[in-house]
Amino acid sequence: MGATLSAGALFRALAPELLLSAGAMVLLLATVWNPQSNDVAMAEGAEKTSALIRFSIVLCLLVGLIVMIAWGDGVNGTPDQRIAGDGFRWGIDLVILLGTVLSLILLDAEHHRSAAFSPEVPVLMLLAATGMMVLSAARDLMFVFLGIELMSLAIYVLAGVNRRSARGAEAAVKYFLLGSVSSGFLLYGIALIYGATGSTRLVDIAQWVSTQQTLGPMFIVGTGLLLVGFGFKVAAAPFHLWTPDVYDGAPLPITAFMSACVKTAAFAVFARVMIEAMPGAAARWHSAMWWLAVVTMIAGNVLALSQKNLVRLLAYSSIAHAGYLLVSIVVASTAGTTALVFYAVSYTLATMGAFGVLITINGGRDRSPTLDDIAGLWLVRPWLAVSMSVFLLAFMGMPLVGGMGFFAKWYLLQAALQATTPQTILAVIVVLSSAVSAAYYLSVISAMFMRPRPEGHPVPTTIPMAQSLITVTCVVLLVLGVYPTPMIELARRALPGSAASAGAPTSNGAPRLQAASFIR
């Protein structure tokens, strides 16, 4: 059952997470220093929030440096294989930290306008990021559950953190209730799998599956419950119903944080559990995952067609992208894992840039921007209109003008077509659903460039930090769309420990892990 887990080994394996959480605790103490209860304290609280946001950004950059050093030095996980130390963990950690830094910049920009956030908000974002990093490192179902709860509890609060907003309170309640139910499914699934296999370690579960002629009902039901729990966390249809309401009700920087970082962490642990623990049971879960991907792609794109609210449009777009990312798990290969990491980087950059534009045009109001708010943007803020077009075309996967979004879709399709059992139909559905998405992405672009500016709509005033973020993300997307080699090489190294070798053994018709030859 593996070596015993010592405190020193656990500390070394979780050093980035421990540093991030310790820094969050120090910042939490700073939020309650010199408490007062008057108008002066409110003004000081607004200034303190901005200061803590900047300290949080520096802390994330420091943790990111430690992650890169650990990755470069080949730091391993724990000897008992409960905590991973592979390239997949470090690569996903960097994506999560990138998304967290960009979300904090958006938070500072929004706070500059509305002064709606208390000093605890950046601390909660750091704690949520800590939970996400635990998820990327977890090779034990108990660590998976701890990471999900640490992430989710902070996100529940963040969704309703604007106490002046009734929409935010509604979003937080909906997310908390549905999230609690999904956590119950996940925990019951873990309990049943433990009852069937006698262990919660992914390596032990994989060994148990490989020795079984037939999988018992306890294991099958437990796997099904895991799929339901993970399906909620990644906003896969039909477990997506919370997404539009929560995204629409939460503050825009928090929505960006949920859309990019939570999705990246949830897909990372989803992929690790299915590929490392259950490759031998693929005959049981492959069909369910295939249909989950198809339904999610179709539902997300079709429901987005009628949206005039831009945040809800991006929420349904996020659901559609969850369907695309599910394809990387369906193929269960190193090519799929590489495509997942590359896609996560592209999606994070495009999402943060798009929400930066929405924050700029929204002007600190407690409502979501609509097509009318963005109409005629080219006439008053041409750079914002061009940048938003790049982000939307990146979501769509348009070559060149969509930047690295095109390569994200391309590598995903190659992973599906070059799988041991080629997923040709799934690849065709990805292409067709992406074509459907052109209708609503181009409708936004058409409104910016071809509609007149409505009378009475103010000209958006730019915020330096938001403008810098929009510019940087737009340029990086375009550059990596022309020269994606550095990101490809990074994604190639970001492989799960069991996938980095020649491949995992197959059983019961499971697809074999294969080399990502399409990007060599």
C-alpha cells in the first residue's frame, strides 16, 4: 500500500500550497488590524483592500517562482504517492496562479470604480487558489475532497461578497445549495470506491481494477457518483444549470476567477482521477463521458445563441468549452492531457481579457453589461473593440486573429483523431459546435463594429490596470497564435506521472496512453 507519509515529506511536497495559505493567513490578520466602526474606517478599508490585493499579487508571483524552481529541479511528490510531483501538477499550478494574478488585477480595477469589496476578498481568493493547487497535486481521493471543499467554501462566499447586491446574495445561495449537493455525490462516490477497492490512493485503485475480471456494482455506482460530482464542478450539462445565474450574480472579477481558475483545477483533478485511477475501467465510463461531452457542447452553444446579457453569454460559452475539454478526458491519452493544459492557458488568457473589457464598459454598476452597452464601441474606444474581438475569436478558434485559441482547438482535435480508438464522430461534433458558436461570438463583434452607439450611453473610461491587462493578454494570445512553440513545449512537459512513461496498461478495452506525437 506504499510507504508511510511523514510530516517532512508532506511539507516538502506541499510547500507552494503551504506558502500560499500561510501568506493568506498573514493577510487575514492584516484585515482585522485596528478595527473601527465609523466612516473613516470605511475609507481606510477601501485603501486597505487595494493594498492587500497588491500584496496578494506579489505572493502569487512568489509562489509561481517556487513552482517553477520545483518543476525545474524535478521535485517529486510524497513517497506513498498520495501527492503528485509530476509536470502535470506544476503546469496546472502555473495556470491557476496566472489566472489568480489576473483576477486580482481585475478585482483592483473594479474596486477602483465601485469600492464594493472588503479587505477579506483577496484573502478568500488566495484560499480558493490554495484549494485548486491541492486538487492539481492530489493522487488520493481524500486529498481530492479536501481540495474541493477548500476551493468551494471560499468561492461560495466570493459569489455573494458584494453585500449591497441582491443578485450576488441570490447567486451565493444557489451556488452553495447546489454545490453542497454535488459534494455529497462526490463523497458518496469516494466512500463506495473505498468500500470496493479498500483504498483511496489512485495507484491502488488502478491496481485493483487491473486484477478484476468483472467490476462489482459498488465500484460502478461509486464511479458514476464521482462523474456527477465532477460534472457539477466543471459545469457539464445537465449539471450546468447553476452556471448562468451564479456568473450573472457574482461580481465580474469573481466571475472571471470562477470561469477560468475553478474550471482549470476541476478539469485537472477530473483528468487525473480518470486517467490514473481508472484506465482499466474505461469500458465502463467511456460511453458516459462521451455523451457528457456531446451534450455539454451542444447545450452550451445552443443556449448561448439567444443571450443578450454578455455575462450569461460567456457563461454558456464556458459550458460549451467544458464540453471541449471533456474530449481530452475521453481520449485518455498523453496527447489529450497536453491539449488540456494548452487549452487551459488559452482559455484563461481570453477569459481574463474579455472580463477586463466588460469591467471597463460596465463602469462599476451592479448589473451585467448587455449588447447595448457594447454597441458602437469601435467608435469611442477602438482598442477595446479590437481586443474584445480577439478574445471572442480565440474562444471560437479562429486562425491568426483568434491567436492561440485556434491551436487549442487544433490540438484537441488531433488528440481525438489520433487516439488508439479514433474519436472521429466526437471530433466532427467539436467542429460543428464551434461553427454554431460563431453565431453568438460574431453577433457581439457585429454590435461593436456595425451598430451605432446608443444615445445616452457614456463613453467607457479606461482604468490603467485593466487597460494593461487587456493589452497584455491580447498581445500574448496573438503572439502565441503565430509562434506557439514555447507553450507547446511547456504543455508537452506537463504530463501526469503515470502518463509520462511509455503508457499505462489497458484492460477491458481501455484506450492506451500514447505519446503526443502530433506536436513533435
